[in-house]
Amino acid sequence: MAHSTVGLEKNGLIKECPVGFSWTTLFFGGFPALLRGHALMGLIQIILQVLTASLSALVFAFIYNKMYINYRLEDGYKFAQVSGKKGKEEIEADLGIKFPEV
């Protein structure tokens, strides 16, 4: 099944943000967040994994990609492109957010 991604742009730099369930978060916990530059959330996820015997990774797998998109939007990124089976409007409806345009 194809996974949709949203391209967010700021100062000519485009960040690809996955949409939906995060398999990388499920298997690797907070490390994908750390590698994406979302350091505080990565550390929070790692601490919660230790405290909950990794059960929190299951919860974060469902919500982390949306959290990452919101993190980038709050940092000033704007919608640039979408790839995958879903269109922009469908992704906005699924996430419950409206992407600002470049």
C-alpha cells in the first residue's frame, strides 16, 4: 500500500513528512524523531518507552507523523507538494488541519 507524504517548504528547503501510521516510530521509538530534528519529542518518546516497557511506542506510532507535520508548520514551513495516493484536501481532512500555501 502506498504511503502518502507531504512536502513542506521553507526558504527553498523542502522537508518530506510522512502521513499516517509511523512504522519507524513503532520499531525504533524516539530515534526517528531525533533524526528528523525533533529532539525534544524524541527524548520524550525514549523516556516514556523506558517507563512503559515500550508500550508508548505503539501509541506514538499512531500520532507521531501528525505531530511532526504540526512541528514543521509551527516552524514556518508551508505546503509545497503531496505524493502518494491521497490528495492535499484528503490529507487535510484526515489530519484535521489546513496547510498554509507557499
